[in-house]
Amino acid sequence: MKKKNNFAKDFIKKQYAELILFNLIAFFAILILLGVLAITSINNTFFNSIKKDIIVAEENIKESLEYSAESDRLIVRNNNNARIMMIFYTNDEVFRYYSSNLLSYVIEDYDRFSRINDGILGPEDYFDQNLWDEYINAVAIAEENSIFRIDTNNLDNYVEFETVTNGNQEYTFITRGFSMYHKNVPPVKYVKILVMVNGEVNSRDEIVRIYILSAILMILTGAIASIILSITAMRPIIETLNKQMVFVSDASHELRTPLAIVQSKLENILTKSNLTVYDVSEDIAISLKEVARLNKLTTDLLQLAKSDSSRDKIAFENVNLTQIVRETSAIFKETAALHKKEFLLELEEVNAFVDRNKMTQLLIVILDNALRYTNEGDEIRVSLTTVNNDFHLEIMDTGIGISEETKKHIFERFYREDKARSRETGGNGLGLAIAKTIVEEHMGKISADHHKPKGTKISIVIPKRLKNQ
């Protein structure tokens, strides 16, 4: 028994671990999938419109690019998107023209040169040679930045994301390069379009950060939930396993006792071969009695096994339940009269959608118990009534009654308040368990209680559920 208990404990621990691990893996997989979908959706939402703007700018450049010889400047007509910046390259991939606002992202302290770029500072107005020289030097350094380079091997593709660092600030761009030939601007061979996307990137990163923090919290919550769910899921398994172990132990014990008696009596007969059949008739009678008990026990066990595996089919039909109760009770009424016990019927006319044979078996089990545990002069009363859409069947007796502890376990398999007394009366502790199974198969409830002033009351409530009514 100790080995069985250890096996059960190891099995339960293993199942706990597997359930928790499975729940965590499933939870983690869902979070990853949601994260991938969320990030993909965010990227599409934030950056697809920018890519469309780049395509529009590209078409606009190809159609409306102009060159001003007077100012040696390239002019793009109808460029209404202030975020679009451009760099133009000659045949040897050296840039010659670019959007002046691009410098603000690659020159540190660019605000100091704002007057120059706004056209306020110039040789005809007020000229600060030192500031101008500093600006020219800053531009020269800025133009060495990788953002000004174009990858001619990766034309017509988006670069996500090209970054530059300006002091402590990092700027991120979506860029796209393409080749072109324009009759008005012969020197231009390649064009690079840039859009600064720091705002979108920061927003995306913040959303991802919040999601990751939420995911960590959800994983911790999921771990706790997994443990709780595992305990909840395992509870019926543990209860079933415990019941199964008790059932196997009790069944073994119940089978062992009659088998031992039969073996003993048969061995006794064999050792006294000189005796007549009459001389050993008592041993034979005892053996036959135990064989009959074994037969009943195996029949009951087989029925419970069928019910547990859902192989015991229920043949529902519309029946006159009152007639079934009256016919079944007639047999027990005669037996009760022989033992000077009073047997009373209080029956309403009840029709129900049930299994006829199961109802008969249910009544036999309950009435047989009532007869077993009542004495001479006691009373057995059977009541059948209808309440709303249910029928109520009650079997009350004035017998020896049951204890409070027995009330809790009376419908459990092999449970008997007095095992020695049960064996004497032929009981094996399975009858009421079978009764409970039959009632539950009919979606009903069965209970046991004290019957005042003494005795036991078995109450059964089952839906009538008449078909086509």
C-alpha cells in the first residue's frame, strides 16, 4: 500500500509539473504571437504612410525637377511635404545638391547658424567671418556623415532604419534611393529621399516597452494562474485516483474474503474424502453462499465499470412510473409481511421519460436496503409525488438509522457503517453507489437523511422530461 501511495504522489507531482509547464508554454506562445502581430501592425500603421509619401515625392522629382543656372540650384516644383528631404548625386556618385534642412540633423548646435540659413547674415548686410568659417567647417564635417552616401547596389528599396548621431541625440530616417535621368538636369544620376521618423520610432518603442512590461506582468500573472488552474484541473484527477485506489483495495478485500472461505471449505471437503455428501453439506452450502455473493459483487462491479466508462447505455422512454413503483414494491411487500414489517405506498399518478429497467433496479437497491436495516415491527413507506417538472421518490423506514458520518459517505463505493453486519446481511457496499449512478444518469439528485423519530429517509429527485410534451 505504501508503494501505491508513493506511486500516486509521484504521479500527481509529475502531472502538476506537466500542467504548469504546458500552461506557461501556451501562455508564452500566445504573448509572443500577440507581440509579433502588435509590432507588425504598429510598423505598418506608423511607416506605411511615410513610404507612400516617399513614392509620391519620387514621382514628383522625376516629373518636375528643374535647374536654375543663375543660382546653381535644383528646384522641385509642387513639393508640399516639409518632411521630405533630398540628396542629388552626379554620375560618379558624389552628391552635389541636398536639402539644407538636412544639416540640422547632422550639425551639432545647428541653431547657432540659423541666421545664415535664414538668409539674414550675408556679405551685403553684416558679415561675421568667424561664424561663417565655423559654419563652412561644420558643413564639411557633416557631409562626411554616412547619411549623405548612397548605396547604388540597393536602389529602389527602402532602408529601415538609417541613423545618425548629433551630439547626444540620435536621428532615424527612412530612406530610398533611385536612379534617374532628366533632360533638364544632365548631371543628376541618382537621388536619395529621406524622412526623419524619430517621432514614430519613439512612439513605437514606447508602445513596445509598455507591451514588454505588460507581458512580464502577464507572465507572472500567468504563472500564478497556471498553478491555480493546474491545482483546479488536478483536483478531480486526485479525487478519482484516490477513489480508484480505495476502490481497488476494497474490491480486492471483498473478493479475497469469499474466495478464502470457498477455498477453505473445499480443502476441508477434500481432506475428508471418507465423508458423505450429507456430512459435508454445510461446507457446500457455505461455499455456494459465498459464490453467490461473489457473483453479485462481480455483477455490481461490472455495472459500475460500465457507468464509469459511459458504455452503459440509457434507454429513455415515456413510462408510467407509478406502475413501476407499485410492481417492484409488491415483491418487497410480501417479504416485509413475512418478517412482520409494515410496508406502505403513497403514490401519485406520475409519468416520466426514464429508463424503465434502471428505475426498477434503483427501487430494488433502495427497498432491499430498507428491508435489511429494519427490524420486526418497523415500517417502510414509499412516497411518489410530482413537484413542478420533477418527480420526488422517497423511501422512509423506522429502522436502525444512520449516523452523521455515514450520511457523508453512504453513496461511496464499498462504504459500510458496520462492515461485519453488512456481510452477515449479504451487502457489499455497492448498492447505494449504483443507485447514485442511476440517478445521476437521469440528471437527478439522491440524498440520505434521518427519518424522524427514527430510521432513514432516502430522497430522489429526477426531472420528468416527458418526450413530445
